[in-house]
Amino acid sequence: MPTSKKEVALVVGASRGIGRQIAIDLARTGYAVVVAAKSTSDASQATPFPPDPNSSESTISTVQREIEEAGSEATAISVDTRDFESIQHLVKQTIDTYGRLDVLVYNSGAIWWASVEKTPMKRFQLMQRVNVEGLYGTIQAALPHFKQWSGEYKGRIIIVSPPIYSRFFRGKTAYAMGKVGMSILTKGLSMDFQREGKTSMAITSIWPATAIQSAATEKMAKEDARDLRMASIFSDAVLEMIRAPVEEVNGELLLDEDFLRSKGVSEFGKYSVVPGTRPRRIMPRVFPDLRVEEQEDEGRRVDSTKLRASKL
């Protein structure tokens, strides 16, 4: 039986910024939270505390301390998402500690925005390993642990990746290749859930409609913070996605603001970094429909595992 009476959330990429905020808010709403990332520190020596949430002084150790000092439950586990063995160790430690897994959030990401010619091979490989391979490995390791004692699969997976549309590729092709690949995983795995009868499982992608204050937007924050929102808008949207019915969010590529609007939120001024401002929207308002007329026609679907088994 599960050792934790609380539902358990694993947040990968939780040391600062958006991931930190998601972890803190999940804990505040009653989850036992595993905060995972590479960075650790001696949180007892952090001065000031809490540290700037968008700086390198914010680590999974300080996030754990923040959560615990607020009266909630957290465990910090270091992970290198480029290393599948490290990912497997993270998931094993999560289950060894709490005996269950209910929510997985994958926020880890490597960024390099430049043309193909100006994107070095090592930088390209880093982005694919952290963004695509890291996500795939984390989901592969975690999926079996969403199975309940009743035999039913139940849980939520949230991925930080964008809607798929052509403008996103401009000027950052190598980065877009990985991020769009993450969104394809959301689409594909959601179809697996439906086909395999995992009707209590949902996987959803989320992306900001407006730039979010984070380490990635540090320069922008110094130059024009009026176009930034606080990470709490993203975290609030994630919490709503986890609460939403499976059929409403499974396989969807959503924006934080738009999803909150669909849930009745109409006042967004509280999220502005500079009070009284209205940050510029950076995402389109309408996205292309990826479905085709023959969407439900699977044709002669091939299952490589069955083909392999028949040859043994």
C-alpha cells in the first residue's frame, strides 16, 4: 500500500523560476512534493533566505526548506536529466520515500535561440538531451508507478512545451526541434492512454502566453519588466489543469492565460511584475488544427513489440 496518505507530485526542474513556483504551490495545496534538478546547496546557510527565486542561489535544497518552513512536505532529489540512470534513480527514490506517484511535472529545459548556422553542435545536442531525451526518459521511468493497487492507471503529467505552429521555428530552429518534439510526445502519449483504456490518465502541455519572469528572461527583466508576468500565473494554470476532467486536458497544448480564462479568470493584473501594466502577448491567439479528416482511421497499425515477439 502507498506509504504516503498525501498525493505525491514530482516536479523536475524545480530549483528556480517557474518550476520552483509550481512545487511551492503544489505543496501549499496539499501535495507531498519531490523537488528535482541538478543544483543542490546547504540551505541552512542561505543568506538571505529565501534567495532570489530566479538566481543560482535558489536550488532544490532551498526550495525544500521554503516548503517545509511553510508547514508542508517536500523532498529534494538531485537529478541529471541527460542521464537515464540518474532519472531512474530519481523515480526509485520518489517511490521508496512516498510509495506512490500522482502528478509529474517536467519543467527542465536547455535554451539557445539562434539560427542553425550559429547553433554549435554541442549546444544542439545539449538541448535534445535535456528537452527531448530527458522528458522521454522521465516519463518512461515514471509511467509504471501511476498504476494503482486496483490495477487502474491514474494520474496527471504536465509538460512545459508549446503549441505547434510555424512561427515558433523562426530564429531558433534547433531549440524548436526539441520543444516541438516534447509537444508531439504529449499528443502521442495521450492517444496511447485512450487506446489502452487508461481513462484516468492525462498528459497536457502548457506554455506562457506572455513572457514570465525567470532566469531565462533575466535580461528582459532589467530592460523592460513591464512586459513580464510573475511565475504564479503559470503555476495557477498548472493547478487548474491537474483539477480539470481528463477529457478536457488530455493531449492538449495549452497556454496559461487562455486556460485560466476558460476557467473563469478575468483579472490578470495581479500577475504583472510591474503593477498597473499590461504585458504584451507573445503567442498567437489562434493555432492551426493538427487533426486531419482521416483522424480516426488508424489503417494497418504496426506494433513493433508484437512483431519482435513473433520472431523469437
